Amino acid sequence: MNFLNFNFKKAFILLLIISLPLISINMEQKKVQNSWFTQPFSFMAQTVQNGFSSLSRGVRSTTAQYLNLINIKSENAHLHKENSELKTRLNQFSENQNELERLRTLLDFQNNTKMELIPGQVIGRDLVADHNTITINKGTKHGLRAGQAVLTVSGAVGYIFKPQYFTSHVMLITDRYSVVDALIQKTRSHGIVEGKNSETCVLQYVERTEDVKIGDLIVTGGLDNIFPKGFPLGVVTNIERKTKSASLIIDIKPVVDSNKVEEVFIVKHAALENFLEKTVDPQTTSQTGQQ
Amino acid sequence: MSSLRARFYLKIFFFTALFFALCGFQTSFWPNLITLLPSPQFWLMMIFFISLRWTPLFSVFYIYFLGFCLTRFSQIPLKMAWTTLLTTFCLLSLFKDRVRLSGALSFSFFTLLGSIIFEVSYVILSHSIEVNPTSFQFFDRLIQIIMNFIFSYPAYRVFEWLDHVFYDRQIWSATPEQNEDL
């Protein structure tokens, strides 16, 4: 047995293997100083940690922002929808209120007149822009016939000229085929109102000596047996005095804007009502009262 | 009844139904939504389409029929409707082979031309044959012409499609020579 035959290489490796844990145990047991050899590693570690920490913060922040954005977006959409709903409700409410007021006025008018009135709704306009007619949703089925007056609370609209079973065509006073007996409310002089264009009519055959002024009210004359007497037709906007003509040519603007009319009344018996008496009566009664 | 004849009747039926729908659209739909601008005259565009595409003899009578239908939606007298449409048809027929355009562009051009002819002839004929003639209303008529021109492209697509549905290529393209070949 060769005792001296000792493998030093193996022994060194074995020693190293054992000593390293021992050294580490020793280092654990002692207070670790910030030794010079640890500093570069510490620095590297800190740098890497700081880098990752910043990155993670950034990702978290971005994710949070994105998530917030999604939340904000959905919340915004929700609020937007709610706002739209409220706006719609508000519009509907004001529309209902307007309709209520309009219907109340119509009902009052219908209740306070001697005329038999049939309410109707405008469902169409004339196909050719040159003509001014409207179509209403009442026809011969509802007792309508040609030559009945069509009016609103504020003034005359036109008259029925082509009644059908379910609907009727109404010739507006602004149509160039329309002719309505009229009188100037102030002077009581008669004339004929003819349509001129969609916004104007002409009052003809009024004697040139008549005292007519811009702004005077023109009312229905009642001689045509279509309209009740004294119902507003339009207001004088222009007066033409031709030197060779015996009569005046007076432009009038209808009191009812036919483009905005939605609901109308059809008069079944126009002769039952006289609005001139209604307007005159209070004055005469007050005069007699003073006397 | 042959297939060709059935298609022809169906075509007339659907075009007439479309004409009524277009008139209704103009009188009752558009004015309730848009009051600022006048409705484009789709019915007039349909008459232009018929004038340009269909056989002249049949087109004249069919346009008369449509002119009559037109008076159901308007106060326009029948004489005015027929004379104006006839004038428009004749002038469009005169021009249609002299313009080298095709498709939607051609139709838009003829809509512009036809609308101008329609409005001008309407004023002239109204002053000739009506007791109380129409006023000129230059800007109203100008806007109407522009609206027609703007909406002519979509209108053309619809008319073209409907015309094509009832167009049997095999029947119409079967000339005697082709038949012999077949």
C-alpha cells in the first residue's frame, strides 16, 4: 500500500467544496459589511431592480390609465345616453305641452262658435310647387263636400275643391286659382282676394277712393257662402294706385302661414256665424252704456 | 300569356306603383321632415328615364297616363300636365341621340336639361293656355332644378335596377340571326 500515493488534486477539490459552504455560513453569521467587492454587484442589482420597478410601474400605470379610460369611456357613454334620454323626454314634454295648448285653443274655438266644425289634419302638400294646395285626412265619408271653408283658429286657410272618399284637396287662398270674397275690416268695402304666390294674395276691385292703409286687416266677406263673414284673411302689405285704373290693387299677407298648418277645421255651415257682429257688438254695447 | 307579355305588364305595374310612391314621398313625406328645401321631383326623373330608355310610341302614351295620375296629387290642370310633359318628352328625344354620354352621368345631364325644359315650358305654356298664368318664381324654380340634379344619381340607380329586373336578356337579345345560329 503506497501511503504516499496521495491525489492532491482530488483533495483540493474536496476541500473547496466543503469550504465554500462553510465560508458562506460564516458570512451569514457575521454582520455583512458593504464590502468593496459586493458594491459593483449591489449597484448592478439596484440598477436592474430599479429598471424593472420603473417598467412595472409604467406598465401598471398605463394599464390603470387604459382601464380608467375604458371605465371613463363607458361611463361617458352611459352619461351621454342618459343625457340624450333626458333631452328627448324634455323635447317630448315641451312638444306635448305645445300640442296641449294648441288643442285647448282649438277646442275652445270649436265650443264657442255656432258653426259646425269638423277637425282635420294636413297630410300632404301639392306635388307641383307652382300650385298651393294641401290634402287633409277627411273626405266625403266624413260629410265633406266641395266649397266648404277650411280655417284655423287664427284665420282662413282655403276651401275644399276636390273631395274624395277618405281625403280632400284644399285650395289655399294663396293659390292662383283661388277666389274669395273679402272686405276691409275698417272701411267695410268689398273686394275679391285672389292668390298670387305661396306667400301673397291680391285684393282687387276695391275703389281707389277707399282709405286703405298698410297693416289694415282684411276679413272674409261672406257673400261666397263659403266662409263665415268677418273671419281674418290677411293683412295689407302693399297698395298700388294705378292712374288709369278705377280700383286699387292691394297685396295682402295671409294671417295663416299655410306651410306651417298642421290641424284645420272644416266649416259645414258657414252662414250660421258672423264674426263681424262679434267684433262690433262690444263697441256698440259700450257706447250705449256710456250714453 | 307569354313570358314577355307578362314581364311587360309587370313592369308597367311596378313603374306605376313606383310613380305613386314617389309622388306620395314628395307630397307627404319630405315636407313633414324638411321644410327648408323643396323635395326633388323624383316623379319627373322617372318620366325622364322613360323618355330616354323606352320605345317612343309607348312612352308618349304612358307619360300621358302618368300625367293624369299626377293630377291626383296636385291642382295642376290636365292640359298643363300633358302639354308640359309632351314638350319635355319631345325635346329630350331630340337631344338624347346627340349627347355622347352613358350611364348615370348621362342621366344626370338629361335630368338637368329636362328640368330646365320642364320649368321653362311650364311658364311659357301657362302664359299661353291658362287664364291666370303662373308667376316666374325664378329662384324657386332654380332650386328645384338643382335639387333634381343632385338626386338624379340615386334615382337613376333605382330606375335602372327596376328596369333591369323586368328585362329578359335572352328574349330581347334574341335576334333572328342569333336564333339561326342557335
